[in-house]
Amino acid sequence: MVGEIKKLTDENFESEIASGITLVDFFAEWCGPCRMMTPILEQIASEKYKGAVIAKLDIDSSQNTASQFQVTSVPTLILFKDGKEVHRLVGLRDAVAIKEVIDSAV
């Protein structure tokens, strides 16, 4: 885990998103905007905003999950509520936009 951010893999993905609200950042190490997104997500995670879990999944090391959710651009943020996708953001976003998405699911 980076700060309060959970690290997801193909192996633990389903169990980690199964209950509650989880925002998953589908990212790649080589992606500049993904690196810019990390401190924003760390800030939201440290606030424990609305009880949402913030998680990251590396699309290069967890290709099955990335493919399952048809992630073709990074960063892609997908908000899950009790294991179901409820919202998706593609591209670099600020904390306000991300919090608005979390608010929509609470």
C-alpha cells in the first residue's frame, strides 16, 4: 500500500471491491498523468473521504482485470459500489472532480 492506497492485482481485485465504495485507479508506471494523479488520490485516501477505499491497479501487471473492464487509456478511474461499476473517469482529474464522483455513489 502507498499511504492509504490499496494495491490491487488480478488475484485480489474481486474480493477487494466486493463491498462498499472503492475507487480504482487503473494506471501504468510509464504514464506521466498517472504519476500526477497519485498525490491527489493519496490526499483523498488520507481524508478517508466518505469512507471510500482508494485503490490502484497496474494495467501492465494485471492485464486480465484491465481487459475485463475495457481500460484502454490511463489513467482511468472506476468507482465501484458493492462490486458493480457505477462511474468512470478517463484522464487526469482534480480532487474536486473525484470527490463529486464519490459523492454520487454515497
